Amino acid sequence: MKGYRSIIRDPQPRTARPGADRPGRAALLGGVLASGLAWGAAAWFAQDRTEAAAAAALATVERAAQAGLRLAGRPIEAAAEALSATAPRPEIALAQALAGRAGRDGLQFGAVTDATGRILWSSHPPLVGSSLAGREAFAQHRGGRAALLLSPALLDLPGGPRSLLASQPLTDARGDFAGIAVVAIDPRRLDRALEDAALTPGLRLALLRPDGTPLATGGTAGWGTIWPEPPETPLLRPATADLPPLALATAPVAPELVLLAAYDRRAASAAAAEAGWLGFLAAFLTSVVAIGTPLLRRPGSPPAARTLEEALPAVGYRGIIEAGGTLRLTEIGPAIERLTGWTAEAALRPGWRVRSMDAASLPLGADIEDRLRREPSATAEFRFRRADGAWMWLRETLRATARTTAGIEVAGALEDISAERELALQAATAAKFATLGEMAAGLAHELNQPIAIMSLAAENAAEALEDGEHGVEEALVRLRRIMAQADRAKAIVTQLRAFSRVDVSALEPVDLGAAVQGMMVLAGQALRDAGIQVQLRLPDVLPPVVGQIILVEQVLLNLVLNARDALQERPPERRRLRIEAEAGPRGDAEVVTLRVVDTGPGLSAEVLEKLFEPFYTTKPPGLGTGLGLSISRTIMRGLGGRIVAANAPEGAEMGAEFTLVFRRAQVPSGAPVAEPEVRAAAPAPRWPAAI
């Protein structure tokens, strides 16, 4: 059966097997393999995190170098453009090139010197006459350097004492050295540009000369003023005594000037290492569970695969219905011992199921094996004796899985429904007492009548005896009347006691006529008080049905009282109720039907749809619980029958029609039908004439 993987296939006892207390080799080997896979995965994960952190660091410095080049390169490009337009009159061309650029592109001033280094013209007049002959830039240009040169300078300049000089040589008409043209760049503008490009914590940028001199810096890195040598390509540099582990990338800015981006990798490496350790910790825990579980399993403990089945409320089994109709179990779940107290080995022995089953609790004719020959599945409920001798209720569900020459192969399940039966019994009992409470006034009247008659008869008998011998005969008549009325009161009380009985016996043959008479003892006064005319149409000979006399009376009582409430809306002359029964309607000899039909307003489509739902009622608040019909349907199903609600045929005077369908009881030939206690003693009810 699907859902029950762990089933006993070996009918021999499973105790004291050699090596049963040692951990399974397969489980231990599986644990070792799982542990190895976990450690391999952890090593791969740690390596992957380290490589990912390194790749992220390189990507960070490459982006920072390009951003720094865009932001810091603009002032240098502006200075180079101004110096490229210095021929033929350098001072005029330089003055025009600087017009509007000073301040906007970070340029401070421009100047032109002669061949000796003396400043002949400057956009900052106080510098005219000063000499740049001692500057490194002048010496290199006079020595033949033609390319642009950037060099730091400390001059008395507007905007501060620090400047960055961009210079280029000048030549005369013959091509000889004629001096240099100079444009000063504000280095603070470059510092701010590099700061804007170094937003990531641990990142630092610098404009470096070939000798490593920084012309401008920016960033938040935590190391000092020492800078590493700029690499030709991005790389990861290990830590040294002066510098932490760095990711480096460069971008060329001008001849002999490079922009260096350096990223401190300690934070990223720490995060990758932490992730790697978490992976190794997970691998360690996996190893402990995978290897430790088989080693620490207690001797004799059931495999883990059985835990789920043992927690289920049902036990699965397989079997075969042989040609003779006997069900022989071939496999059964180990949880059968928890459910019934019987071991799996005992359950597989021939005849175990039949010996433990209370056949009297089965509905008559409910042969589940025989039903499987006609239907794909079947269900039955029955009492079952546990191994300790106590009784329980089981629900058995069988499904045919294959039909072979050897018989019908079946899969089934046994479910403990003892608590379910108890709750259903409590609900039915509560409904009984609610009905008795509703009829309390009528029942009091029923008892008051015989008591009043007995009291009056006793008084008359006493008066007759006072007349002497002439009054003895009359006194005897009065005493006989007292005895008859006492029997009538006793019958009513006995019926009440039987109806309120809580314990329910097994199903038995029931006389429907006796059940109707018993119900009328309880409901008769309530119907008379409501002015309802009752017509009984019961055949003289009616076959017994499968049921319980008390439960059948309860169903009838629920229907009759509902009809009484529905008829309150009709005029007095239209308040009629008919109860009729017949055996084998439409040629079906296996059933007996009983109908309760009233002349009420009938049932709407909405009411018919919800009629048997719990707590659904059409009565005003406080006049109904909505449980009567729901419990009635439950009772009829438990008896193997059914209840059907409909409206009377169109054109008839009647309104709602409830049909109870009972299964006919198979009574052995010559066996007497059990009669209810009250049938012989109950007085004939005095009903209004039927119309």
C-alpha cells in the first residue's frame, strides 16, 4: 500500500539476529562518503570565496584608476592645451589660452622665460623678472627635453604656496633653445578629484612621478606616506613590513606621470576567510551527524525509516483473498503492535484477523471480502479485541490491486476509530437529551394523565369499600383501572430510560413498527398539543431491518419534531403528518423504506443543499441547534442505510418528504425477532382521525 514503505515481509521472528546490534556497514560507509563530500565542498567554497574576493579587489582598483583619470586628468589636459599654442608669440598665445581657464580648470598662472631662465612675461605680474634657471624643469628642457614635464614647485603664488608646474621648451627661428613656457596647476584641485574617485573604504589614489614622488593624493587608506611601485598591469601585492596586502592598478596621465590606485585587501580577505570557516564548520557538523548517527544508534533501536509509519494512525498491510473467500495477510506494518498490541508475526498467522474480530459488531451482510469481488474498494467498521483482551473499534479499508487465478490481491489499512466512535456517541447522546428537554412539558402531561386517573380511581375505590359488601365489586373495578394506568406510566418511564441510554450495543434486527410506536410514546403529546393529525400506514407484516431500536427511534423523533415545527406555520386544518413504510420498493428486496411526509411549506433549493450540514437550521434563534438532521444522517450511515430529503411529488398536498432506507436483516429461519420492552406494555395512542 502506498505510504507504507516499511512492512514485515519475513514471517519468522526478527529477534537475536547475528550482528543486529552493530551499526550497519552501509549506513557507516554512506556517512563517510557524505563527510568527504562535505569537506570537499567546504574547501571548494573557501577557495571560491578567496578568488572572488581577489577578483572583486582588482575590479575595484581598475574602476578607481579610470575614475581618477577622468577627474584628475582634466586640469593636466587644460595645461597641455595652453602650452601647445605658444608659437610664434608665446606670451600672447599663452595669455589667450589662459583667458577664462584660470580657476575653472584649476590653472593658477602662466609664464614665459628667456634662454637664461628669467621670466619675461607672466599672467601674475609680480613674477616678472624672477628666474627659473635653478628649477629642474628648466635644466631638463635646456638639456634637450621637448616633451611636457610636470614638477612640484614652492613659489609665492596666488592661491597658496604649493603649485604643480607644467612646462614645455620654446625655440627661436633657427630652432635653438629660447626658454620655457610654464603653466601652474593648483594641486588642491587634483587632490579633490582623487578624493572623489576614492569613495570605497580602504582605497587610495596618487599621481606619481617616475621616481615615486606623489604630486597629488586622495583616499581613506590607513597606511602612511609610503607608496608602492606602480605596476604595468593590475596585480595583487602581498603584505610587506611597510604596507598591507594591496590590489594595484595604474592609468597613464602624461609622459612620466602615472595615476596609481591602491586598495587595502585586508577587509575583503577577512570576509572571505570568515565565509570559508563557516563552510568548514558546516562540513564538520555534517561529518558528526553522518558518521556519529550510525555509531551512536542504540542496540535494537528501530531504523529511522520506520519512525514515520509508527507515527501514523493507521497500519498498512497486503494480502490475498483466496478462492474460498478467506483473506490471508502476507505483509503488515510493524506499527500493528502499537495499534493493537499484537506483534507483526502474530498478525501474519492464519485466522488472526477473524479470531480477533467481533462479528456481531459488523453490519449484517457486510462481507467486505465479498464486496471486493464486485467493487474496487470496500470499507467496514467493527469491534476488535486487543492482545490484552480489551475491545477497540477499527476501520478497515481494502482496495483490490490485482486479480489473479490464485485470488484477489489487496492492499489495506487498519485505523483505530475508538475515539471517533466515542465522540459520535457523545454527540448523539447530547442530541437525545436536548430532544427530551424540548418535550419535557409533553412528557409531564403523558405521566400526569395516568397518575390523575389512578388518584381518582383510588378515591372511588375507598368510597365503594365504605358501603360494605355492596361496594366490593365496584372497588375491584377501580383497582383494576389503577393497575392498567400504573402499567401505562411504567411503559412511558421505561421508554424514557431506554431512549436516554448511553451505551450502544452491536447492530441487531429491528422491528420498524415497534420503533414507530416507541417514538410515538415520546412525541405523542407534543404532536397533540400542536394540533397535528397523524396517519400511520404500516404493513401488518414488515421484515426486520439492520439497526438498533434506540437509534432508529432517535432518527424518527428528530424528523417528527422538525415536521411539527414546520407545520406551526400552516392553518390548523392543514397540519397533517403521515408515516408509512414498505418492503422492497421498486423490486429491491434487500431494503426497507420508511417515509415521514408533512403538509408544511416544503424545502427550498438552498435549504436542500445545506440541510444535513452541522449547525445549519432555518428555525428562529434559540429554537434549534442545527444538529438533529446531521446526527440523523450519521446514525443512518452507521446502520448501513441512508436518509434522503425531498419535496412531495408536484401536485400533492404534502410538503417535505424524508425517506429512511434500511438494509433488510437476514434473520435465521425460525428465530424470533427481538421485541422492544415497551411494545406490549405501551397503551394504544389516541390519535386524531386521519384525513
